[in-house]
Amino acid sequence: MRKFLASLIGGSSTLFIATLAFAQEHAAGGGGSGVGMIAIGAGLAVGLAALGGGLGQGRAASSALEGIARNPGAANKVQTPMILGLALTESLVILAWVIAFILIGKM
């Protein structure tokens, strides 16, 4: 828990410092199109999508394997919905990746 809080605080402070740096650049007359914010948004989109997708897929596979371990006869009934669920979860991660590339194209 301590490591999680330390990484959360470190990541948040890095994000806020970068935001302040972009704000100072805008105030000085440089840029103004929000390119830095688009880059941060694209990076966060891919990172959070990968994190959420990985956690979701891990829980789905864990639950399916636990169900198969308890009742080996249900393996055929559990496997197909699990694979379908994993594919749908992965499609959301790929969609976030595509949106990030669209955001990068606007820079």
C-alpha cells in the first residue's frame, strides 16, 4: 500500500508540474494550441486503457480458471464466454489506442 501511495503521489506531482510548465509557456506567448495537453491526454488514454484492460482480463481469466478447477465438466461452457469477454475487453484497449493516435494527429 505504501508503494502504491508513493507512486500515486509521484505521478500526480509530475503531471501537475508538467501542466504548470505548459501554462507558463502559454502565458509567455509560445504555442497556445494546447499541444502539450493533447500529448498528455493521449499518453493517459493509452496508459489507463492498458491498465484497466489488463486488470479486467486478469480477473476474467482468474474467475474462469477457478470455475473450471471447481467443475472440470463445465470447461466447454466457461471457455467460450471467457474468450468472448477477453476479446471485447481488448477491443476497448485498442479503441483507446486509436483515439490516442487521433489526438496525436491533431498536434
